[in-house]
Amino acid sequence: MTTPNVRREVAPLELFFDLVFVFAVGQLTHHLLAHLGRRGAAETLVALVAVCGVWTFTSFEVTLLDVERGATRVITVVVMGLGLFMNAGITRAFAGGPWLFAVPMLVALVGPGGYAALAAPDAELRRHFARVLLWFAVSTPLWVVGAAADPETRLWWWAAAALVDLAGTWTAHPFPGRTTATERIEFDARHMLERMRLFLIILLGETVLALGRVLSEHTPEVLTVLVAVGGFASLVGLWAVYFGRSEEQVEQHTEAAEDPVRSVHIGMNVLYGVLTGLVTFAAGIELVLAHVHDARAGVGGALALAGPAIYLLSQTIYFRVETGTGWRPRAIGTGVLAVAAVAAYWLPGYAVVALLVVVLAALAAALRNQ
């Protein structure tokens, strides 16, 4: 087992594994765009919880069990393959192809969980993964029944399953009278922080590529180019809000923490919000570019600002709970963008993007000067 005194770099296999989940960002965005409305948003959110759950569970398990072990490497490759099929099935999961999404997702969660419950090198970890399997025993039937149900009712079954999985992840899978004594677990917190940091960079990178794909589909008129430049500047702003100086604070705090597992666990929980924000932004900026000459940005304008607001809110919660620093400017930025997202429906697209660039630039500067 990897210990705090034996640090290791992120393995190439772990980065290779992440690429499958970059594919998921595009799939989730495509599904949201194809089903604009409350139901489509709910479907996208349910699929996002499943996708993010597979990534966080596998990455956390690999960090605990050490990817350099042969069996752990095999599990990583298998989950990567399962993730490819799961993510490919997102766009038809709520229509005529639920099993391509549900079956790989369940195998990717239950299989490695069973292995860890038997093979984890620490008794506390084995008990923890046994409790994880109990939580999966509750959610798995809901996923299966939902896949077998008609598309109209599938969302309700899967929403219930996603809530169970999300509650288990966020609470570290407790059981009545039994919780995991995380402070006693030897854990390479720096490695897991690096995993999350690189995953965030990859997610931002996929959003950049999505912006490029959308731009390639439109005539390069002056207004289109200006809005695309603003979209790119917004992504740079989202990157700078965290990678300006904040990541150093996070690393120092986690290394000094008495319970690094708990600290990293909170960061993993926040990733759900970060991914939600980036998918929402990607959908919004695509709609804004598609209707760049409209007098009103409409739903696209609202999504283009709501996404960064969700992204900032997730960081606000993390920095408030963990480091106690840097959360106030993020909270202010969240509030400004949330209010602006409501008004964005009636604003032209270029004004929406310009407002976003100004807010993110001001926030990045404020955080850097702290």
C-alpha cells in the first residue's frame, strides 16, 4: 500500500484512464443540447452523477491500492473499457438503449468494489469497501429496474438510484453503528490531489476542444469570432480561478491535515459540481454561438452564465469548509453570475460573454492578490 512517506507520481495508465471520461463531457453536453428543458436537464444530471461516480470511485480505489500492483492495473484497464461503452451509451440511455449505459456502469462499480473488499491490505479498508457494496446493493436494483422500464418512467427509477449513489459517496458510505476511521488509513493525499488537478485540466481542455468544434461549424464572421474569443477567454478565467495560486493553498492544507482522506474526500465531492458547471457552460456557449445574431441569447445565455456560477459555487464550498480562505471572492462571483444568468435570457449573446469575461477576470485578479 502507498503510504504518506512513499509518494509516487501519477502513472501514465491513470492519465490514459481519464481520457475515456473526457469523452463523457462531450456526450453529456450533446444530450443536454438535444433535450433542452427540465426533463433533459434532469436526465443529464443523472447520467453525470453516474459518470462522475465511476471516475471518483475508481481513482480513489486505485490511489489506495496502488496502480503499480498488477491486479490494480488490470482493474483500471477493465474499468476504462467499461467506461468507454458507458459513455457511448449516454445519448440513448433514456431512449431505446439503456443497457449499454447501465450495465458497464454497474460492473465498473460493483466489480472493483468486490475486489477491494477482499484484497485491500488494511482491515479498515476491507470493512469500508464491504459497506460500499451494501450501498451498491441498494442502488443496483433501481438501475436495473429503470433500464427495464419504459423511457417515461426510467428517469424516476434512475434518479432514485443516482441519489443513493450520491448520498453514499458524499457521506463515505456509512452503515448504522459503523463508519470508516479515515484518520487511521495510510493515504497518499498528494497523489490524489494531483489526480483531481489533472482531471480538472483535462475537463477544461475538452471544453476548449468543444468550443473549437462549434466554431468550425460556423461562418467566421466578425461577431462569431469575437464571441468565440470571449468563450475562450472565459475558459482561461475558469482555469485561472483555481490554478492561479489556489492549488498551492489546497496542497499545503491537505498535507498538514490530521485526516488527509477526509480532506481529499471533500474535494472529490466538489468535482460533481465542477463537472456540472463545465457541461452547462459548454452547452450554453454552443447555443450562444449558434444564435449569435439573435437579439436575445435565450436559454444559451442563461446556461453560459449558470455553468460558471455552479463551477464557482463548488469551489466556494470547498474553500470555505477546508482552507477557510479564498471563499468570499468566489461566493461574490457566484452570486453575480447567478443573478446575471437570470437576466442573460434577454441580453444579446455578445453581452453575455463579455459580462462573463469581466467577472472571471476580476475574480482571478482578486484571488491572485490575496
